[in-house]
Amino acid sequence: MIVERIWTGNAYRNFNYLIVCPESGEALAIDPLDHQRCLAAAKAKGWEITQILNTHEHHDHTGGNAAVVAATGAKVIAHYKSGSRISGVDRGVEAGDVIKVGKTVELECMDTPGHTMCHICLRSHTDNPALFSGDTLFNAGAGNCHNGGNPEDLYTTFVEQLARLPADTRVYPGHDYIENNLRFTLAREPDNVAARALLPDVAGQDPAGGRVTTLQEEKQINTFLRLSSPSVIAALREVFSDLPENPDPKTVFLKLRELRNKW
């Protein structure tokens, strides 16, 4: 499986992806907002985009669909409940469905509500597992729930699905927010050694060649995956005086999400 990460350089800091079968050259485009860069990358490498996967319905993830379809005839894939929100969907998918790309690539669909209620993440089952997480899990952060989402569902997605993936799973999100997310982690957990060590490496980095984390690293640097950390809980209690002495993980997650909304 070839992963071509495409940095859009736009104000939203989007990443687009081409997932390519090395034998056939067929490619799946994930959220190809910057259709010009996606099409140019495929042309330069001799790949053929045959499918598009939208992780969710927001325009900064679907806005390039029409141009890519017009240029390639690619079929559009999205959450099975998102048809009214994404035009031209050819295939609706749900948890456990498999998207095949060319001869060798298979990607499993995960139904991951929270950022929106029709959000799909894709995971590979290769020797080097990968997660294409859209706006659910970011490097060192979590998606917001402002436009059609629900933080309680996001919590469930994190603890019941994402946190259980293999430790060596590489995390490919829909945006580059890693520097800001690490700063939030350190604001909530000042003694987080791993986050403090990583921050200088990513501060001001060129996202085109930027850091790709693993799930194991995320559990060290991502405050939304560190819900039982005594430091996280102690810092939360300074803001929320009514927080129980031993708050449950869901309460910690929701309080962190509330703080991140304003940070």
C-alpha cells in the first residue's frame, strides 16, 4: 500500500490522501479538497484515481469531489447515512465494510461518530497498519463537535474504537494541528515529558513532510487519550472546582473538550 499525503497549504490546513495499489496503480482519494494537487500527484506517478472516500460531510472534505469525478470518473464513497449531505454518493458504507483498491489494498470502514454523526475512519490491516482518521482523531488532538457532532459520541468512539487499535497504527488525520494540539496538552498536563520533547520538532515544521504519529505515541501526547492521568485531573480540578476527586473518564473527556473549544 502506498500512502501519498498531500498538503493543501490552505487556511484550514487540510491533508488529502491518495491510497494506491502498487501493483495496479489504482488509487483511492480521501477527502480530495485540493483536486488540482490530487490529480497532479496521480498524473505525475502514473496512478489512476478510481474511487473517492469522504470521511464526513463538511465542505472542506467534499469540495473537490465534483472536479475529481469529472476528470477521472471516480466513484464516491461515504457514510451510508450521509447521502442527503454529500451529493453524488455511489456507495454508502458502514462499520466493517471493506473498500478494495486495485489488487492488493483493503481498507476497513469504521463508523466513528462524534465530529459529525456520519463520520467514517479507514484502517488498513497491512504489516504497517494505518488509520485515516479524518476529523475524529488528530495528531495529539481530537475533533470538535461544533457542526453536527456530539462530544459524548466522540468519547465513545475514542475509548471503544480508536484506543483499542494496534499500538503501531500510524495516524493520518484530515488536518495539520499537531503543534497547537501539543501546546494544549502541555497546558492541561505541564509535566507531560513526551509532549514537551516533541513540540520543538514540530514547531514551525513544513507540514508537507511533517510528523506522522503512531497510536502508541498518541497515548503519550494526546490529552484526550490520557483520561486517567493524575496531572490532567488535578489541572482540571483547578478549573472545575466541582469535579469529583476521582472523576470517570467520560467526565474528564467532556471537560477537556469543553476547554479545547475555548482554547
